[in-house]
Amino acid sequence: MGLKDISSSLSKNDLAHLGEGEIGYIRKMRSEEVSRCFPEAPEMGPGIDLWALFGADGTPILLTDNRSSTFFKAAEDDLKTVTLH
């Protein structure tokens, strides 16, 4: 069974929840992007590199300036991590 066969048998809702509670992704982001994903975060100056942990469905979990913290939080929440570039 190929990926095409699997994806055609899953509904959009099934795909949206794939990996939920099991997978998290880590992404480097700039301070200019923060308010879009973390609206409750304090305002920051431009040009700051940050790291974010998101649930598989895109739910923001953690924002930090320390990449290692994202891995610790993921482990604490029993999430397998992937990194997005």
C-alpha cells in the first residue's frame, strides 16, 4: 500500500489529527513571526532567533530562545519530535 492509497482512505479530519498527542515539531522562528503563532507572547524587538514547539496539529506548546528546552518539553509531554526548517 503506497502513500497515495493511505491518504485517499483518510478523511481531512483524520489527517488533521494524525500524530496528535504523539508527535511534536520544532521550528526555528524569528521574533517578527511570534505574534502569529503565540498571540499571548510579549512584544519583542526584531531579529531575535527563537525556537518553538508545536503539536502535530499545529497547536503552539512552547516558545523559547533555547533549542534544548523544546526537546525537554517534548520529552516531558511524551512527544516524538521532528524538526522543520
